[in-house]
Amino acid sequence: MERKWFWRAFFFLFITAFSVVYLLPTFVSEKKLPDIVKKMFNKKVLQGLDLAGGVHLEYAIDTDIIIENQLDNFAEDIKVRLMEAYGEKNKAKSEHFDITVKGTRIEIQFKNAIDKAKLNKAVDSYTDRRDPRLVKTGEEKNSVFFVMDGKYAKDLETKALARAVDTIRDRVDQYGVASPEIYRKDDMIVVELPGLDKSSQERVKANITRSAHLEFKIVDSQTRYMHDVVKYLKTKYGFGKFNTIKQGPYKGFRIERDDFKARKGGKDHKAIYIIADIPTRNLPVDQQKEFIKARDILEKQLFGKELPAAGIAIPKNREIGFERDYKTTQMGTRTAQRILRAMVLYKTTKVSGEYIINAQIGYNQENQAVVNATFNRTGGKYFSEMTGAHTGWKMAIKLDKWVESAPVIQDKIFENVQITVGGFGGGDERLKQVNDLINVLRSGSLPAPLTMEMELNVGPSLGKESIKAGIYAMGLGALFVIFFMIFYYRWSGVIAISALIVNVILMLAIMAGLEARLTLPGMAGIVLTLGMAVDANVIIYERIREELLAGKNVRAAIDAGYSRAFWAIMDGQLTTMIAGVVLYEFGTGPIKGFAVTLIIGIITSILTGVFFTRVIYDFITSRRKMESLSI
């Protein structure tokens, strides 16, 4: 029992040493770090907008367009249902009614008397009392009017804002911005991008407001185009040795064949792709840049110059699609090597992401993860026509310039779509691919245009001045605390100061591990935490003094002082932590930065102020019998 302090001391020594090494990337430039540290530790405490400089943006989303687009979809779906009820399924226009969207309401005008039975059948799912989406507002002669339910409209706007935030975050992440802050503030979307120069800011801003377009297109495995490409490359360069457009770190571009068989009644196909190998040594952000570079080379140099000059032109109504993927072994196992795959697509399609109303994860009969997506009536009709005519073909799911996935169409698909991801690996890997595809289907495009309402630039020089001022304030405050503790508590004050140093090290290490952003309010939170940490020691020391004055020996006074002060300290720290959690949950930007450092600081303060100092006292009293204590 007397040597329990040894294992506690070892624990604190280990976590302190580990934290110091963990913080090296934060305080030491990458060039000066040993290779083993760079390999094992790459996280650091990130600087917030007010310290690193950057841009603060606020966007408003046009929710009116969201409502109008949804009303258009409702109207189109009701039109299809009414035409089916009147037996006009294959006609382009109804002879019995007209349906239009005027402003915020749907008007159905019957050419004769209103057929309420057919009308109710067409709109029953929209006017269900349990989950209404449309509300009937009245009739006028042969016309019926509907508007969107208020609760449904509000929910639609809320979901649209959430989708917009997710979409913006995905787009910003492509540029490798260090810990961007993207969140909702009432009906606005706030984007804070620290550490960006002016040119990078313009690129990111242009990307944020871009309306991503999701399309479903057939991969053309019948065309002679790719066969002519292969024949040309074999004649000029030799098959498998095509490296004429080798640039930078590329090994070159090569040819790949892909045989896939139809499950039911479809025709077997052989697709031919041009593959570009992407260097694996690059970081994810750099890989994204390499993908764009390889795509540009293929578009401009090969498809745009060399092949057309040789008389090989892309067929009319076709385009080149580019898919980012992983290289696989002969056994079909996915490797870490990234590749870019170029393929031929049919250019025109009726099926786009605007018709999808839901997408979620599911499992097929083989218990493999798949995507279950649902089209509205119009989208389901177009999709069934496309998939029915191309069973056994590959279908490219294209988002802007990138093919996100190209699964094989196994059967004719109607409104409820099950998409099998064409990937390799185990269940966890397939599940990851499915989730990625669901994110594309759900948040691939902005639900409505964004309008920039505010832009605030913070220069890096202002950030440097803020850092200097913050460090000066922290240093000055720490000096006053050190002076007071040593003057008032003598050697016990020195123990409290050592706990304070360990406290700061642990706090910064946790922030680095979480990749939390350090802001000016965050620095204020650190200063406040230091004061609270010392306050815990003051409570303990005063208790020990009382026990010593009551006549107890040093060891008994220390034991009693810590046990009696413990719950008083915990009560104070927990109530402060509750306040910090509330600030983090409901605060934004700088307030969150303050709350993060406050919460982390409370945890480390309890650990060091109570347990670390107790280990030191246990060590001192175990070495020799003490008649007095310097306190």
C-alpha cells in the first residue's frame, strides 16, 4: 500500500512525456522533426480564424425556390396519377384536366365537372392527415387549389439548410482547409476558412456556390470508339506501353478491359477504359489535385488533341466520364493505389438527382450492403425505361465532372431502386462505399442557390499580433499566479506550479488529438482554466492547514485535506463544465472555441490539481517521516 504512489507517478510521467512528443508537430517545424515523429504523430493544435487569418462568409439560401421545386414535383406526380386514373397513361397531355403551379399553390383545372373520386385517389398520399404535405384551400368552378402544409414546408427548409451545410463542407474539404468551421446560424450558413490566401479564397468561394448536378448515364460498351483508341495505341506505342503523356510523378496511362455479365436476359459486355495511376505517396488533398491534373491531361492532350488528329473522334451524343477509384489485384482485392478511369458515356439522360426523394442503406439477399433509393413517379418512369433497355450494362452515377460509381444494372428498376456498389473488399469496405454513395445521392447538389450576405477578411498579420498579445497575457497571468503561490504556500506552491505546467501540456495535447481550433476566446479559456486549477490547490492547501492546526501529523493532515476538499472541488468543476457544455451546444464560432478549452481544461485540472499533486505528496512522505510541512 505504501508504494501505490509509484504506479501513479509512472502513469503521470508516461502521459506527460507522451503529450510532449505528441505536441512536437505543433511547436516544431516539419523540416526539423525526426522521421519517426512525422510518421507516428501528425496532428496539431490548429489556429482559428482570428489567429491564422482567413475569411468569414455568411450565405443565405433561397428557400422559396425549394418550395417551388417541391410543388413542381408534387404537381408532376399528381398529373401522372390522374392520367393513369383517366386511362391516359401513354399520352403526352390529358384531355380531361390541366395542372399548373402558380406561385405557392397548385391549381388543377378540370375541363368538365370535377371527378372527386379520381382526384382523391391522386392526392390521397399528399393530404393524409397523419403526414400532410398538401392542404386543400378551396374550389372555384371546375378548379381545385392546394398549398403546401406549413409544418412540412418548415421541415423542408430545415432539411435543405442541413443538406446545404453538408454539401458545402464536402466541397471545402477538397481544398484541404485546416479545420474549417461551417455551421447554421438561424436561417444563414456561416463558413469560416482559416489560413487561406486571397487566391485560394476566391477558388473556394466559387466552389461553394456551384450547383452540383447529379445524373444517371449509361456506360457505352458497344461503341467502336474505345476499340479504335486501343488499335491506335497498339499500332503507335505498343499495347501496355502507352506512356507518351507521362508527366510529373505518373507512370503513364494504360488500357484496362472489364468483362461483366448480365444476370437476367441481358447481353454480356466488355468495357474498355483508359487508366491513369495516381501516386500513393501524396496526401488525400494532393491526390485530389492529382486526379484533376490527370483528368485535364486526358481531356486536353489525348481526347482533345492526339486522337482527333488521328481521325478518331468521340461519337455524337457521347462524352468521356472520369471515375476516381482504387487499383485492384488479379484476385480482385483493392489496394491503396489510386487510379483515374476514363470511360465513354451516353451524353443525354432523362434521369437526374432531382427525382430522388429518399436514399438509405439496405441489404440484399446475399446480406451485402446496398443503396435503397426512391424516385418520384416521373423519375421512376424514366429510370425503369432506361434500366429496362440496358439490363446488363453499366450505369454511371455522375456528379458534375466525376463519375462517383458505375454499378451493373441487374434488372429493370422502377420507383424503388437498389444499387449494388461495384467495389471490392470485405463487408466494412463495402459498407463504407455504400455510405459514400448515399451521401452523393442525398447531398450531391445544393438544394437551392446561395447568396453571399457577408464577407469579412482577417489578415495573417492581425492574427500574429493576436497571438503575441494572447501569449503575453497568458505569460503575465501565469507569472502572477506563480509568484503568489510560491510566496503564500512556499514549497507546496512549487508543487502546485508543477501541476499547472503538466495541466497545460495535457490540455494542449488533447486539443491536438481532437484537432481543435485555438482562438482568442480559446486562449481566454486556457487562462481561466489555469486560475481554476490553482483554485483547486488553494482549497486543498487550506484544508491541510486546518488539519495541521488541529494537531494532526503531516501524513494525516494531507490525507484529511484531500478527502475533505475533493467533493467541494468536484462540485465547482462540474457546475462549470455544465456551463461549458451548454455554451458548446448552443454557441457558435468564438463561443465554441472558448467552451472547448474550458471543458478540456476542467478535466485536466481535476487530474493534475487533485491526483498529480497527491502523488508528489505521497512520494515525499514515503521517503521519510516529516515533522512539518512547508505550506
